[in-house]
Amino acid sequence: MLHRWPHVQAGLYDAFLNRVRDNFHLVLQYSPTGLDFREKINTHKELFYLSSVVFTADLPASELEALGRGFFRLEHEKAVLKSIVDGTGVPKVKQYSVTNDTDSKNRVLRCISRMFLQAQELAKSYAREEAQTLYMAPAMFLRLFTCYRKLLKERQAVVKDISSRYEAGLAKIKQTQDAIYRYH
């Protein structure tokens, strides 16, 4: 009987899909740092986009370090690919320090890891005191790198502006000094 009214059939089917989306729950358990997890996400991105991801176990500091090093490597590869597309040659990636040496990256990584681990501890104490759970996902850890890079660029711009003002002031002092020597 519904085949006579396709719009009713379509409406019922849409209502069915909406109820399935609202009431269907599936629990998957993966290690968020292994290659297997990354492969599953890459092959089934639509599941990841339609899901709520809850990380119930804290990542140890060694896993955070591996995640951060992988992030640095991906950032460098992305910069290399962009420079190839732009035709600008090999990039001089200085996104996380002025010198871009390994020691600076290690210090940034240790600092961000420490901040994330402290935030995890604060989230645990908040959960104990307020009876509300806050999940510290690895994506939040990676967002700290983006925030750090943004703050570093802002600070570098301020320092560059101050430096150019000092250089302009020194040039004026030198110009005035030369003018005084010429008149005397």
C-alpha cells in the first residue's frame, strides 16, 4: 500500500534512519597511538566524523612524546610538499623556534607534554571535587602545538616591531651624531 505514496514511504524511512542514528550505540576499543588505529581511522573516516571519541585511559608521557614527534614530522612533510607546489625549494621550517634545531624542538615537546600531563591531573582533581568528568584527548595535546606556534608567531612579530623601532632610533641617533660632528 505504501508503494502508492512514495513520499510517505520516504518520510517513514527518514524517520527510521533518524531513530537509528539517535539510538544506535557501538563501542570500539583501540589503542590511540598504534598504527592499527591510524589505519582504521583513515579507512573509515565517516565513522570517526559521526562518532564521539572518549579516551578513558591516560596516555603515558612516552606515548605523548611519540605523538609529538610524529606531529613535528608531519608538519615538516607538509611544509616540504607546500614548497614543492609553490616552487620555492626546500623550506626552512622555523615554526617552533628561532633556530629550528633538535634541542629546541625537544624543549618545546617536553614543555607541551608537561602542560598536557598537568592538565590531565587537574581534570582528575576536578572530576573528584565536582563529580564531572573532563576527557583529555590526544587531539587536545596536538592543539597545544598549534597554540604554541600561534603565540610564538605573535611574540616574534612584537619583538620584530620593537627591534625595528630600536634600529630606527639608533639610525636617528647616528644621523644626529654625524650632523653634530660636521658642525663642530
